[in-house]
Amino acid sequence: MTHFKSSGQGGFTLVEMMIALTLGLVILLVIGTVFVSSSQTFRIQEDNARIQESGRFALEIIGRSIKQAGHADIPFTGFKVAFSGVPINGVDGGAGIPDTLTVQYDGVIGESDCEGTNVTVVTAPDSIIQNHFNVDAANAQLRCDGEINVIPPVPGAAPSGIVLADNVEDLQILYGIDTIGDQSANQYVVTPADWDQVVTARVCVLVRSDKTNTATVGNNYRDCNGAMAVVPADGRLRRAFTATFNLRNRINILP
């Protein structure tokens, strides 16, 4: 008679299964934490990149107009020795309210105002380009109202014009005035008593991130006035961009 010996089938005990499940959950938790942290870091970096792009663009557009302020297109024929408009003017919004800035210069064929309207042969004779910068605080938009006319109309109340950049919360301007005649700013003021003394403009724009809940609520950021402000409940990143621009047409070769 032949006898067969059966071998027992091995398996996991309950304790081993519990240990394996616990280790698996720990690994999943670590992987999830790393993923969430990486996603948050990428989100912050992306928001910072967009904020920097918007800030630089806003300063570039405003600065370009300031540099052209008061430019006089002197013709080969006829009599004209100076710009006939108002090169630069603005309104101080006060505490917590964005400023407005108005810049004028002679229109030359091929140039355009901030809304993209070109100076043509029809509009060129004695035409003045006027760019009026303002902020729509309710929607956080930097706007510009462009005009091309012999005598541009007085800008209306903000907000007006087309949107140049979104997520811009504030626009603050300090004007550098030359009170001693050396063609260099020796004092910065919010509202010059004599606009003809303005030789530079220090522009600040406050830009926020498009996404909410990125910055930790309760942390601080520095606003356009140089003061530390608390991050609001929306949790958006915020950054102030500042640049100083010369009114090139206010500088001449005289010592």
C-alpha cells in the first residue's frame, strides 16, 4: 500500500497582515504629503512668476509714457519751439486709494496711445497723445485711457480706458521736483506745487496673485507706501514693484 504525505499550506498571520497594512498606509501618507508639498511649491512659484511678469509689464508701459512726457515734435517748417500741452499731471488718491497719472506728448506718425490708436496723417498735425493711467480698485485692474487730439479732454473719473493688467491693486506715484535748477530731483512729493519742476516720477504698483489661499493668512507684505501690511483673508500673494523714471524732455544741455 502506498502512503501519501500531505504538506500544510503556509500563509500570513493576522499580526503580519496588520503590520503590512500599517506600513502601506505610512508609505501612502508620505507619498501624499510629498505630492501636496510639491504641488504647493509649484503653485507658489507659478504665482510669483505671474506677479513679476505683471509688475514689470505695468512699470514698462507707464515708464515709457513718462519718458516721452513733454516731447515736442519740432517741424522743419513753421514756428514751434516747445511742447504746448501739459507734460505730466496726476491726482493723489489719499490713504489707501490709488493715484492717477496723466502724461502728454506730441503725436508722431506711427506712434500710438496706450489703447493702440495710431497717429495718422489726418491726426498728426498739432496732435497730442494723452495717456491717463488709473486703477479699478474694485476689480484690481490697471487701466489706461488714451486720447489723440489737439487739446485732449480732461480725463474722467476712474476707472476709465482699457485694461492693461489684471490683479493690480494699487498705483502710487511720488514726483521728484527740482527746486534749485540743477535738473536733478532734490525732493519727492505726492502733489507738486509747480508741475513744471517735476523731473522724475517714482512709480509703484501693487500686484496680487490670481489664485487665492496661497499666502499664509496673518503674514506680512510691504505695500507701496513702504509699510508692512497683513495678508488679507483671501490668502493671495502680494508684491510691490517700484521704479523711478526721468522726464527726458525736461533735461537740456545747460549746466
